[in-house]
Amino acid sequence: MLRAAGLRSGSMSLRRFLATQVASIERDCSSITPPYSELLDKLKRVRKILDRPLTLAEKILYSHVIDPEANLSGRGKIRGETYLQLRPQRVAMQDASAQLQFMSAGLPQCAVPTSIHCDHLIQASEGASKDLERSLVTNQEVFDFLQSAARKYGIEFWCPGSGIIHQIVLENYAAPGILMLGTDSHTPNAGGLGLLAIGVGGADAVDAMTGTPWELKAPQVVGVHLAGELNKWTTTKDLILHLAGKLTVRGGTGRILEYFGPGVETQSCTGLATIANMGAEVGATTSTFPYIRNMQSYLHATRRGPVAQAADKAAAAGYLSADKGAEYDEVIEINLSELEPTINGPFTPDLATPLSKFGDFAKAQGWKDEISASLIGSCTNSSYEDMTRVADLARQAKAVGLKSKVPFLCTPGSEQIRATIERDGITSTLEDVGAIVLANACGPCIGQWKREEKMDEENAILTSFNRNFKSRNDGNRFTMNFLASPVVVTAMTFSGKLSFNPMTDSIPLANGESFRFSPPEGQDLPSEGFTAGEESYYPEPCPTAQSEVQVAIKEGSQRLEFLQPFPSHFGENSNNPRGLEFPALKVLLRVRGKCTTDHISAAGPWLKYKGHLTNISENLLITAINDENGEMNVAVDTENKTTGTIPEIAKRFKASNQPWALVVDDNYGEGSAREHAALQPRFYGCGLILARSFARIHETNLKKQGILPLWFADKADYSRIGAGDLIETEGLADLLKGDTQATIAVKVTKHDGQNFSIQTKHTMSADQIKWLHAGSAINHISSQLH
């Protein structure tokens, strides 16, 4: 039975406990303090090989290379070209697919410290207590599975209600200078503490969990130089919103963003985490910062003094900052003094508009001058500093009799934050002006929002979230989500208008006077320290694996099923007449324009099936646009000259043993690290995807599941291939035999028998070729382990 706050066996009731003060004694930090002496020794070896000044990102990354001499020697240029064999030090997971894949590896325990977080299945509706209690009932079998897997394999288990994975990692596990993986695209949030935290799919996490070398093409490093100082209305959220506008959703692909300069020194640790969190929206591999005093203070405030003391010594030894003279692949200059609050959207996180121009922008688009809901919190903006600043605005509003004009929802990032802001009167201050405090979970940010108003109506919501794709938050494709800082969201909720600028505009009062907000004041860390809240949410530190535990998956469950290995496309049992070339693949459809992982595998209500591949595959590409007919979720079976939904036609191909391919546009797979966006097409029989370009995480996820991602050498060839065309690879056999420089062409046969060949590019490494040959990465890992 799930262990959580106030649960009683059978009745599944839940009680809210009063906040309890955290003891001032330090935690046992033995499992979270980095092995700095080992990392510094490795760095010495790296320096002998490269003999040049190193960026901070390079120091951290290359110090986690398993064999620097073999991996880095004689390589010439490393960044952007060399595949690194790495040993991450920690893994954090928040869904079922990584655990299910790890189980198939057959190991008794994880090779590195690992944690499981239950943050994706708590739907926002009535408020924290009721929403959590309802989730514990409706999702009990999933939570029981996750907890049983944690017990069996020695994984730290954070109960539902404990908080969002990224906030918990920052508060408990992040440490300067380490390399860690997380099964969510916003894992880089932990970079606020000066480490490299990288979002991956579950199969990548399994590499680290099994002790298998984790492979990453060495990213380029972009230096972001910060000068000046933020004004009182401008926050680090505005910095990253501004930068997203400059870089676009593809500008960080294959790159690490490394911030430096005097402007870094003045930011809070959690403010830096906000910047790192949203680096995912520009496609960055991750983001990082040099070790600063505010990181040291945050570590002490979260009872990790031993980590801070060890980091102080590592910094003094030159590990936690860039070398003088280090060169970046690009340098971006930002003067913080010149920044103003920024609002991004709708429908894409890189459409940036300065606050002073946003009212005119909204008017020019013909939008109603109204906000239908305001939401603050999420993994991006739920720190103590964020909440104290919005509370200051709430106090100002309350003093003149103002209340929120629209629904005002607040999501604490963790139980520690919830308990601390409750103790310090911040929660009551927000509730006094109309706010509803939700459970400590992802909630509306990922579509877990039971919203009944405005459905199928165009409306605008303002949020402090990180992502704003169509239909993402409430399932309504007409809802426009505008991203902003928590202070801008909060101030605008009292006006209810898109055109309101809290820096310059006033709000009319009932007495005929008007009111203008003063710039908000906040506090980085609580003066009385953080408080734990309900401690039964927290895991047993460093648990021992219990091999006798049976993983809880019920026979016939509609929520969970064991993952069956995908068969290889090649070899004796594949029934492939073309040997080491793909059999003739039929094109399912040509996908038009932006196709994020939300389009490929929708979130919201579908998240309940994350542990059941058969059921969740029913949502494959259901919001994708067919480029040939302009329709959403309509595919054509050219064999029978019939149409159907995309999942229907994919299942028809699978039933007839017809392997298939997709043709897709630029930056395919942008967004979440959602591994199901790769698992689902593979489950239905997809073998190859031809793209104008891929997003980093998704391209790797495809490779991990045995789907070959190919890039058009000439992007214009995208429009030459359509539904029902047959694709045959030419040159894949050379690649599968180990020639990583092999070129692959595809022969396209049209309906009328006309055929032609087009050239493609690939990014397959030597190890990734083995995954493709075996049918998936986990198949290859299992064969090596056993």
C-alpha cells in the first residue's frame, strides 16, 4: 500500500499536516557529495590531452568521460563532432517507461543513485487536498507499481504530493560540478546549482542505471555574458524569455548555454535554476553557471553544508568555473540593466514581446483585451523568492481592496516550499486575494487541469510556466498561453486585461481613486529556514534493494503492462528479404510544420497510460497536420483508397505486417523528453523517419527504440514524398557493418511506378548502429549484460 501523508489503509483519506520546522543539523550528505578528488584527477588527464583553456561545461562534461585518453586523444575538434562515453552520477525519473525498461535488463539494483518522483498524475480541479486525495485513489495502481519498483531496486521514492521532480532535485540532490540525467526535458533546472543536468528519454536513463556508458555527442558551448543588474520589475524569467526570442526554439540544439560575467553573481540560486529550466525551450542540451556565493548559501539553507564545503574546495582548485581565456563557439552579450519584463506566446515559447509593447501587440492581433485565468508556480517559478515577490504584490492589492479578477491558481513546487510559505503567511496572503493553492505537482503546466470554462472558445491565460504549445494546458486548442514571470502574472490578474502594464498603468478602485503597484520586493531564502512539512512524503535515504519484492503489475491492467522487446528489423527472424537494408517501407503520411512531442504523444488525460504502451499508442500523432490534405489526424490508406485517423491507419499497417515510415518537417520532436513519442511509432511498426531536422532528445529517443532518423540532404525533397510511397534504403548495410561514414540514400517509388533516389544525412555513432541492428538500445544492453 502506498505510503503517503495521512493515508489510512482502505479508506484512502488524506489529512493536511501542519508544517514542522526543519532541524538545523546537517543531513547525511555522503551519497550526494560529488567525488571532487576523482573529478579533479580526471580533469588533469583531460588537460594533458587537450592542452587549452576549458569552459566550465567542458570541465564538467569531460571529467565524466570514462576513458579520456581513448575518447579524446587525437580527435582534433571535440565540440560538435566527437561522441563521448560518459558516466553520469545520478538519475531522476518521473514516469513508468524508464523503470519498465530497466526491469527488462535483469539487474538486481541500480548502478548509480536514482530517484522516482510522482508528479505527473495529480489533476488540478478543486485545490490541493481534494485533488491529491482523488489522485491517490484513481492512480493507486500506478503509484503502487512505482513504489514497488523503487523497493525492489533500491531507488529513493518520493510520494505523490512531495513535489515536482525538478524542484525536489534542486533542493535535495543537485551539487556543483556533477553530471546527472533526468527523464524530463526540464531536468536542466538543476543547473542553477552549477552542474550539468541533462533531460533524456527512459532508455538513456537505463544506460546510467545499468552502468552502461552513456553516449552524447559533445555539444558546442555558447557563452552568455551577463552584465548590469536587473531592475525591480525584471526577473531571471524575463532574461530567459528574452533569450528565447533571440535564439528561437532551435537556437540551442546541440549546444550547452554557459552563463558568465558579473550579472551572474547577483542572482539567486533558484533564479539561475529558472534560467536553466527554460533553456530547454531553445533546444539546449543543458545550461550551467559558475559556482557563486548564492549557490553556497542555498546549499547551507537546504541542510547540505558538507556539499558546500566540498564545493568551496573544488572551486578553489579551479573546477567550478571556466578557465581564463576559454573560447566559446558563440558569445551572446546581455545587459541586464536594459532588460524589461517580457511576455512570450502564444503557442510557442520563443515569440517574445517586451511588456511595454505587449498591449499594442495584442490589439494588432485582434484578441480580446482580457485574461481568462492566471497561473503561477510550476517547476520553473515556484521558489521561495518567487512566492515572496508575488505575496508583496498581493499585500499591496489587498490594502486597497482589490481581488483577482480571474481564477488565480498557485502551484507550489515542493512540499518544502508549500510548508514554508504556509508558515510564513504567504499562502494566506495569496488566498486573501482569491488564489487557489493546488497540490505540489505539475498540474496545469502539463495538461493536468480539469478546466470546464472556455472550452472551444478563444481565450488567453497568463502563466509562469515554461511551455505553451496548443492544447497543452487545458486540452483547448483555442487557449492562448502567454508565458511571463510570476510577478507580471500576479499583477495582471488584478486588472484582468492583456493590455495592462503594471509598471506604468493604474487600476481604478471602487472609491473612484486609482492604484498603481510599487515594484515588488522579495526574499531569496527564508529567514527562519526551510521547513519540511509532511515528512512521510519523503523517501528513505539510500535504500537497500529488496530482491524479494514483486513489482506490482496486475494481470489485465489497463494502466500498466510489461514492455515486450521490439524485434530487430534485420537478421534471421526479421522476415526481411533485403538483409541489412530496410524492407520496403510505406509512407504513413507527410507531417506539416511544427510537430512537437505533444503532437506525437499528447499529454493531459493520456498521461494515465504512460505505463501501458498499447493504450497510450492510441493517441499517436492525433494533433499532427497531414501536409497533403491540410487535415488534423487524417491519414490515407492508399492501398484501399480509404481514410482514417493516424492511429487507425498505423494499426492497419501493423496488422498486415507492413513496416512504415514518416516524412516530417523541421525540428521534429521539439519539446518534452517524452519517450512515448518514440515508443509509440515503433510499437506500430515504424522503421524510419525522414526529417528536415530533428530536436536533440527526440532524435536520440528514436535511435534508442530502433527507429532510424535520417535528415534530408536537400530540405526541398520533403515535398517529393507522400502517403503510400514506398521507401527503400540504399547504403544502410554499410552503416550496419560499422562504417559510420557510410552515406544512405533512399529510393522512392511513387504510385505510378516512377522512382527516384534522394540523398540523406545521419548522425548515427558506432554504438547507435548497434542499437539499430539489435532492434533497440535495451536489447543491445541486455545482450551485453547477459
